[in-house]
Amino acid sequence: MLTLELLDTGMCVVPAPLVMRGSAWRQMDCHALVGLIRHPRHGLILFDTGYAPRILTATEPWPYRLYRYATPLHLRPELALVNQLAARGITPAEVGHVIISHLHADHLAGLADFPAATMVIAAQALQAGLTLNGVAALQRGYIPALLPRQRVGKALTVPLGHLRGPALPHLGPTHDLFGDGSIRLLALPGHAYGQMGALLQTTDGPVLLAADGAWTSRAIREGRPPARLINLIVDDPRALRATLNKLRAFAKARPDVRIVPCHCPEVFASLGG
Ligand SMILES: [Zn+2]
Ligand SMILES: [Zn+2]
């Protein structure tokens, strides 16, 4: 049994109708939440690493500076994951594994702060991250400087297209990270190349960390995808919609599972921050 703590690493501000089709026009705070997981045998594990101050230096050069204009950032150094862990008396060396759901900058920026941890990532995501550069990278939400290249060779890669673990209703087969059923990784295609979610067996019940498989809990409840404009920057719009529908069907089939989209305002509000 795991324990899970969700931490806010900062936010960007985006128009609500972009996040969810049919929303009233207003600016929406889009927090980047990460999971701090404690495993009885494998110690500390992170699910994503959120924003970190280095995203500002990484987005200094063109064309990456456009990232800041597209998603205006509201960061505070104390919210950087490494600093939040330090406040809990946790050093970076104590983190054994970092699961990167996908390589978008708001999930990756903190990775370099945990140099000793094993990066767990989908093979497809890693391949895209190593191939894309310049405008092509930016169009996909990647900032290449945030991916520490020296970590790539030691990464634990997950073959998302060939998973053999027990299937979840509607969401398909899984990869049992530690072989004990505590963390099952699964594919959430469409939003970004090789996006993974994770089903955790926690002391508070099962939790599905859904990364950006959906941006909000409401989008899952109501089956509302992002605006069509977002199609320009996602990997596969059709797959994105299919994943949203599968999450919706999964939520109905498994009401015992808490589904956590990483940027959901309801989840953020539940943190009491
Ligand atoms: Zn994303
Ligand atoms: Zn994101």
C-alpha cells in the first residue's frame, strides 16, 4: 500500500474555453500538480516534476520564449518540487524513481533536480523528446533543455504499445512497475506522444493519476474535450477524444477509483491551498 501526496508546483493562466469546449470566457488558473508517492519497499517515487524556476532560463532563447506568451507562468521558487521536499526533510537523493507522464515542460521542468533517480518514461515519449527541436518541439510543448540527456541511457522505458499487464476497464492493459500491483502504468494517448497515467493502490483507496489525459474532472464527467484550437498542438486529436471517453467510461465502471487530472481546479481546491 502506497501513500500519495499531491503537491502544487505553480500555475499558468489560460482561457477556460481552450481548456474545455463550451466554457464561459474567463481566465483559468491551471496548476501543475505532481504526486509524491511513498512505497513501503521502493521508497519515494515522483509522478511528474511540475514547474521549476529553470523553465524561465530554458524559455529565454527564441523560439522557446513563445512558450511564456502562450502560457503565462506564475511561479514561486518555494513551490519548486525540490524545495517542497526539502521543507519535508527529504533530500533529492532519497527519490528513487521519477515517473514522467509525458515530456511537456510543465511536467518535466523539475526533473533535473533529482539527478540520482531513475526516470521512468514511455519509449515513444522519449523518442519524440530526443528527435524534436526548435519550432517543431515548441509546437508540441517541448523545451529540449529541460530533458537531461545524460539521464536518457539509464531511463527505464515502458513499451506502451505492447503492455501485457492486467487490463483496466476501457483503458486497456497496464505495466506493473514493481511487479507488486502497487503502481500500474497505462497509455493515455492523444494529448502527447507516449503519455502515461498510473493507477496507484494507496492507503486511501485506488487513485488514477491521469496526467493530461483530461485537463479537468469536469471534462471527464461531461465528456467535454478542449477547444479545436488545441488540436494544433496535440499529438493526435482523435485519440485525445477517445482517451477522454475512455476515462469517462472507466469512471463509471470503477467509481471506487479517484481520478486525478494533473491540472484540475477541483483537485487543486481539494488540497486546501
Ligand atoms: Zn501536457
Ligand atoms: Zn500539462
